[in-house]
Amino acid sequence: MVNEKMRGLGACRSVIRELFEYGKKRKTEIGDENVFDFSIGNPSVPSPAIVNETLTCLLQKKDAVSLHGYTSAQGDAGVRRAIADYVASTHNATVNPDLIYLTVGAAASLTISLSALTVAGDEVILLAPFFPEYRVFVERNGAVAVPVLCDTKTFQPDLDAIRAAITPKTRAIIVNSPNNPTGAVMTKESIEGLAALLSEASKENGQPIYLIADEPYCELVYGDIEVPYLPHFYANTLICYSFSKSLSLPGERIGYILVNPDAEDATAVYQAVCGAGRALGFVCAPALFQYMIPAVIGKTADISIYDTNRRLLSEALTSYGYEVVNPDGAFYLFVKALEGDATAFCERAKEHELLLVASDSFGCPGYVRISYCVTTEQIQRSLPAFKALAESYKTEK
């Protein structure tokens, strides 16, 4: 016998991954240039040169035994200090390197944090639309995912809906800003309102409600948009960060958990994080990429290309009659499907070789997600297909 819950997860991939695999198969059939794959958030912009330069330098100059050996379970002390110093100076914040835990990317950060904070029966609020794997991460530990829809006019948190969803079992809320899939960035006003609400509810519940901030896109913002540092607003915050998206390193899986020193029982929370990492086998993140971090932290790939893609796609789709959510960050466009059933809309899109992700699994039906972290050339070539798809609906009216 096997764990049937785990078997089910393995037998049925996420909608995003399923579409990604379909795209790879389709490309072998008709050619890469004929498939417009917008399924997955896989950065198309090269990593900044300092990444390869640092890795090369480490491989050439650092002792091979120590370079490829174990670090401390929670991560190398020098690397954790470098992260703490960077975050402290960037955000004028108090950061303790002994409350930082190196991980294999944001997915591990979230899984560890949820395992550290929740037990079976606890509830975790997910602000919809949300990355579908949040539900998997929450339910793996026996906790209950509680989706709460954002205001679909602004895609800011709906504070009244959150207040109504909080119960004595509420243990945490996950926020993701810039958001996958909408690209929305939480405003200072939204954060202040959410912080006040969570503080009040924590007092009523007699235990803290933790804010888990999933922040792999925090550097990927456009114009004069800023991503506020959440611990400044709410003490009981854990930050889950990944170098995946900003540095174009999705395949290398390196990130960290930062426990706010001002959190209630911060040391106990961190000990629970360390214990969860141990129980899950998420100890000693890849050493080579740990040692890379001090040289690259704060650097990004050339995100101006994503901004070009964002403007090009958003303006074109709007002109064709699509209703588009204007993204302030990340590299996703959230678009209203041209019929009520987003899955059916995506199936029709496939007829034009457009691979779009239906929003149902994001907890917000009726939309599709378009990942525009592709080449600008692909977007340009795809525009006639988007136009033809829109016109196919107009002819039915």
C-alpha cells in the first residue's frame, strides 16, 4: 500500500505543469515557433553576469572539499549574516541572522513555515487568486485552506471578507505581493488595514495569527511601484524568499525563511522552523548556491524586457476587446475569459496554439493567466492568434 493522498498528487500534476508538458509535446509536433506557450513562470531573461562570474570564481578558488561539503543545517553562518545585513540596510530594519533559515527555494520555505506553525485542523487563509500549490502545502500538514477572494476591481485584499473568514482556528494567512497570477502589489493602505485586522483578531483568539509573506517577485516591479517591507507593519511575520525569479535561477532552487525578531516567541518560531526543516529533510540547502548569495543579493536580471512584454501584450489584448488586469509587478497578465467557463476558453485557445492557464485552481474562476516571461518575439508572433481567438467569439454573437 502507498499513501493515497500522495499518490493522487503524483498522478495528477498541477494544471500549470500539465499544460507545460502539453506544450513541450506540441512543439515537437509542429515546431517551437508555432506554439505560443504562456503556461509557466519560467524566466526567459538571462541571469546577470555576476551569477556566472561568482560561481566560476567559487569553483576555481574555493577549496573543493568545503565548497561541496555540508553547511550548517540552517545554512552557512556567513551567508545568513550577509542576508541579514542586506535586508537590514535595504529596509532600515532589525534582522537577526540567527533567525534566518536557508532553503531549497520558496516552495520549501512555505512548506517548512506551514509545518512549523500549524497542526491538523488549523486554518490558513489564502487570498484568492493564489498560486495553486499553496493549497497542497497547507493540506499536506492536515491544516485547512480557507480561500478568501480579493476585491476583483483592484485585487487588493478584501478586509471585510478576511474578517469574516477568521475563526479561533485561524493560524496563518499567506500573502503574495507582487501576486501570482494578477501582478497586483499590495498597497501600504491595504497592508496597514490587514495588519490592524490581524492584530485585533490575534488578541481575540488569544494566540498570534502569523503573516507568511511569499516574496519571490518583490524586485520585479514597474515604474515607481514599491513593495513595502511587511515586518514594519506587522510583527508576527515570516518572509519566504527565493532567488528564482529575480535572478532567473528557477532551476537552482535557493532561498530563505526570515523570522521577524519582533514576532511573539520569535526564537520558538525559528526553532519550529528548524525542526520542520529537519523533519521534512530540508536541511543544508545546496552549498555552492548558498556561497553565491553574498555577491548577488539585491541584483536582478534585466526586468526591462518584462516591462516591454507587459506593455505590448496588455495594450494589444485590450485593443482586441479583452478585459485585462493591469499588473504592477511579477510577469503575469490576468485576463477575463471571453466566456464564463475559463477552462473551455483555454481549450478553444489551444485551437490557435495559445497555451493559457485557466484560473479555477487559483481560486478565482472566470480568468486566465498569461505568463509573459517569454521572448518579446514570441509575444509579437502570438498577437494574430489572440486577435483571431477574440474574433471567434464576436462572430457567435
